Amino acid sequence: MRISKKTQYGLRAMIHIAKNGKKSLKEIAKAENISVDFLEKILKDLQSNGLLVSKKGSSGGYSLARKPEKIYAGEIVETLEGIVPVECEGCQMARICSSKNIWDDVKDSLQETLYSKTLKDLIK
Amino acid sequence: MRISKKTQYGLRAMIHIAKNGKKSLKEIAKAENISVDFLEKILKDLQSNGLLVSKKGSSGGYSLARKPEKIYAGEIVETLEGIVPVECEGCQMARICSSKNIWDDVKDSLQETLYSKTLKDLIK
DNA sequence: CTCATAACCGACTTGATTAGTCGGTTTTAA
DNA sequence: TTAAAACCGACTAATCAAGTCGGTTATGAG
């Protein structure tokens, strides 16, 4: 049960942009001490999943696709690594499986926690 | 955010023993359709962490170290893969980090969910 | 117009972790 | 005494996480 660096970096980058407005990849990478090349892929993911908008060329950069109070931590985690802890689809035993319940509970509580916080909550 | 096969198998094995009493490795592996060799290591882990007791020789096998109502799902997960989602120890920024809070929340809700269910709850 | 800047894109590498295998040893009770 | 069972350590294959690299495309400032 651990959160990948990718997700950790992604959240930090989103928070950085929420706090400072439009920023370039380089600026974010430097401020947050993250590898530029790695962060690039992360920001691309966030962009193609509708959490960031990007602008090419000089004076370009990344900015939030929505207001901070409309972006949920859960969306970031879901984009960068997913929240489903156990894949029961396809398992024949799923109907009668005694352990399925608890994995469903874990998923629910994870969702609950991650969707109860927006970027606005986090930058305070 | 996913639960390893090791943990999934471990929980299923614990449930199997809770339902059926003392069982041998082979019996559990067959009933739960898990590789014998892999399950062996899992049961060893559960034994050395005080969740199972084992008996060698003929008519040996594994049984619960405590009553099912005294064994928490969280103990099983903690033994087989750990619950801490993000390691902030050693990070210089931890004091002022805006994202630390949410990872703490995730950890708390995970603990809450996993320690609110005992094996007894699960076998019903 | 052009050029520096910045995002886009795909392929590749490296190391760690997961999931599993295998061969042999020790203990126990029927 | 012997079959059944747990114990033990080393090994392997596949997958994934994390990071690197080289080049392409778009854009606005000068």
C-alpha cells in the first residue's frame, strides 16, 4: 500500500501551480526538486486528463484547467496511478468471496478521503 | 494504490483457517487455488509475526494464534506489505509540505478501515 | 522573420519489487 | 520407521517504477 513517486510529484506540482499560477516545466522542477524529464511526463498525463492546460512557446507553461476548489486530490491520484486496490473482475469466486468486502471498504475509504480535499484545501 | 497478491492470498488463507480450523499448507493451497510454494512463504510470515501457529509432522498444520475476533485485517496487511503510503521521514520539506497532510489522512483512513474488521467479521 | 523558449513525443535504460520455483532439512505422530 | 508436514535458503522470470535521452513542433518577443 504505497503511493508512487509519480503521484507524489504530480500532487506537489499541482499544488505549486495552484499557489503560483502559470509556471513552466523547468520552474516547477527546480522549485520542487524533481527531475525535469520525469516531471514532463507527469505534467503531460495531468494535461491529457484535463487537470492542466498547457501553452507552448515562449511565455508558455502549465496552468490549472479549473479553479483550485474544483480540482480534487482523488482526480490526481486516479490519473497518475489509480485507486482500485484489488481487481476482482474476472474472478469466478467474487460472488462468494469473504475477502472481497474488505477490499471494497478500502477502496471506498480511499475514495472518500481523496475526494474530500480540493487543491484549494491543500494550499491553505 | 494496490494490494499485492501476497496480501490477498494471505487474507484468504487466514479466512480459510478461521472457517475450517487447523489445516495443512497443501489443503489451503488447493482449496484457495494458490501455488503451494508461494503460499508457504506467506504462511511462514504470518506465523513469525504471531498471527498463526504451526505444528510440524503428520497431523500438523497451521491454526490461528488467537480467536478470530482478536485478529484484525490490518495486522495481516501490515505483516505482508505494510500500510504506510508515503515515507516522509528524512524529507527536509516535511514540516512545511502542503501535500504531507493528505498522505497522513490516507494512512489514517486506511488504518481505520483495516483495524475495524476482525477475522470473525469477515467469515460471516 | 527568426530564434530562443517551452511543450510534445517516443524509445530506451536501470533498478527494485513481485510473484513464484526448487531442492533439500527437520520434526512429529501414526 | 516412515510418511507427512513444516522449515529454510537460494534462485529466477516478469513486471513496474523511476528516470534518461534525442529529437520535433509551436509560439511570442525582439
